[in-house]
Amino acid sequence: MPNKYPAKQADIKRREITLIHIAKQQLGMDDETYRAMLWTVARVKSSIELDFAGRKKVLDHLKACGFKVVANEWAFIDKAAADRQPLLRKICAVCRSMKVGKTYAEGAARRQTGIARKLEMMDQGQLWLLAGVLERTRKHKEEAATRETCGRAPE
């Protein structure tokens, strides 16, 4: 019987293989160690050769070795309206540079407007204002850190 959902299975396979490669990078495996692990765990030379059971075995092994799956809280940006994506990417980049998350940006927007709203629901004007606020906050924090390390204000 032909498969009713070939695209879905292909997408799942692609995501799982991507996850395996992310784990390889997160665990700091060199190529030789990675390929030896693939052979030991699933008897394949490449992740492309893995079937569903093999991908599960490899992912379970990598998790046992310390790999942690981290959800991407910024994934919604790719699904946002095209005119809002550049501002959302700017907000994401500024938040990442300050090592804060999406919740921080939403909190800053709430303090700014008095309205609690998710980034996904903000219009372009609100996002533009938020990007400016976050950029000024980032610069202020950088300057404060510079003053602490140097003992004086930057020139």
C-alpha cells in the first residue's frame, strides 16, 4: 500500500537528521567520533542511511551523552507577515545579543504601551517602537559594562 503522507515522513526525517547534526555540534564531536558513534549505535556510515528506528536510537544515545533539545522561541518569525519579518528579526537579534528571550521583549513592550501583547500580535508600528527601545537598552547595558570594566565612560 502506498504511503498516504510521504511529505510528512520526509519532513520528519529531515528534522530528525537536523537534530542529530545539532547534537553533534552541541556535544563537540569531531567527524571521526561522530561516524564511529553512528556505526556503533545504528550500523550506518551516514545519518542519511538511518531509518526511523535508527534515528530514534541515535537521538536517544545523544541525549544520554548530554544533548539537550532547546525549543526555538523565535521560530514564529518565519510565519509572520513579510513586512513584519525584518523588525522581528531585529528584535530577535538584539534580544540574543543581550542574552534575553522573547518574554523580555514582550515585557518591555508591555511597560512601554501598558498593553500585554505577544510579539506575534503586534503591528508594524508597535514592533518599530519596541526595536528602538530594545536597541537603546542594549547600548545602555554595553556602556554600563564598559564603565564597570574600565572605570570610566566610553568616549
